[in-house]
Amino acid sequence: MAYGLGHSPAPRELTFTQGFVAGQLVLILLLAFLFRYFFMTNVPASLEKQRADLIARTETMQKSLDARCKAQKQGRAVPYDQSLEARILDMLQRTHYDMSAHPPESVDWLTLLAAQIIYGYRESILQAAQHIHDPNQGMPLPSLQTPEKAATKRVLERALNGAVGGHTMGLLDTITVTDINFGSQYPTFSNARFRPSDKPNGLRLEVDFDYVDTISIGLDTKLLLNFPRLRFGSLALALTLRIERFAGTAAVEVGPRGGQLGAPQELRLCLFPDFILRARVASVMGSEKGLKNVPKIEELLVSRLHIILQDKVVWPKYWSIPLRGLSQS
């Protein structure tokens, strides 16, 4: 009897999809191995090894940049390790500015920049006033002749009444703005020059300015008599302040706060004492037949304006704007 030979099962062939997936896995493993071999390093065994690797990478980058920028002139380092006077002299040399021989410069660009800022401020008043209700909108006041004046009136009334509210002990009634004019002209700047600052080894930018315009504000209120009962009597008070010219020399400088080395930097703005402020005041106290244009009131208010400027921004006082540094949050 003959026995037939048994057939062993045929080997299973890989499908196309399985072969494709297997090939992709092999490729990914190969790329990972190459990336690990060429770009990644083992964990440094010590801090010295980390520092050595950092220095090597930094020197490689510096040499590469030096090779590509070798056509450019290499400048000397800023002498931060020297005195402040040496650093100021170095800055003047780099900027090619000779304070003893450089003539005053025209700064028409600053005039235009200031005009843009003032124009934008006037536009912002119009936008802010859109959300303020004016209970006196129907009154034929001079401040309501144009939309600009009406808007400025509403903004100023809210600001003034908010500022004096609670500080007059009930002696002052609500303030009404009867006239407002922020002017239509713009200041002009000229004769910009750098001079040594009053601070040690500092620089100061001096610019002449002249602002001729008609800027006025009119206020109407009442002085209240609250004895023997609340609002027992009142005295009407109306004032209008008009500024016709503001001119002088403004100074700008940058330096450490208080002139102390190591202190945070600040921008300082001030006026020279020979500034010009020409203003007029009209006043009415009481009814229509009351006191009008009392000279003492005009003298008091105008002198008060000069005192405020003297105490706030006239040299040696100045308006300080802190410059934020990296160490400040």
C-alpha cells in the first residue's frame, strides 16, 4: 500500500498595506537613529561639561557671523566700564554731534507731531462726550454753538464736578461750563540744541516754543450759604479765563532719578523761568448788576497760574516720566 505524502501549509505572504507600514516603520527608526547620532548628545556628566559645550557652540556661532560680516567695519566697544563722562563723550563722538559748534536746528517735524497729538486729543473729546448725558443741552449757551464745543463742555463738566465734589464742604453748587474753546492753532517749535545738563556729565535738549491762540473756559456756579438752614442763600459767581499766548523754552533730558548713579532712569521735562503766559480773566459776582471784572480776581487767578507752573515744571522743578527697565515689573 502506498501512502500519499502530506502537503505542508504554504508560507503566508505579506499584503501590500502591511509591507508599506513595515517600510515606514523602518524608515522612521532609521531617521530617529540618524537624528540621535548627529544632533543629540548624551546627558553631560558634570557642570563643567555643560559649560564647555556652551562655550564651543557660542564660539562656533560667533566665528560663523564674523566670517559672513567681515566686510563690515567693526566698531569699538562702548566704554561701560569707564566713568559717566567717558560714556557721554563716546556717545557724542558716535553721533557726530559737537555741542560747541553745532548750530540750532529746525524742528518742523516736532511741530507737525505736536499738531497731530493735539488734533487726536480734540477728536477723543468728541468720542468721549457721546456717552455723557447733558441736562442743559437745550440752553442757548455759547458752549453749544458747535458739536466740538458741546462735546468739550460735557466732558469738562463731568471732570470738574467730579474733582471738586466732596471737597467744598457744601459751599459750592454744581459747576456749569458756559463757554469753552480749545483753540484752532498749534504750537510751533524751533531752535533745538543740546547743551550740558545741570546734572553731572549729562545732556539736555532745549527747544523754543510759541503757542498763540485763543483758549478759553467759562464757568458758572454759586457760593452757597447753609446757615441757619441748608441753602439759605447763594451768591452767583461766573468766571471766564482766556489764554492768548504761551511761549518759552522747554528742556528735556534723560538720566537717573535724582541724579544718583544706579537709580532707575527717567525722562525729565521742564520750562525755563523766562516763559511767557499772557492771560485775561472776566468775572461777574452776584446778579447782572453785581460786581464785574474785579481787577483783584484777575490778578489772583493769573498769578495762581504762574505759581502752579513755577511749583510743578519750571526749572529746577521738572515733570518726571519714569522709564521702565528690565528689572521693573
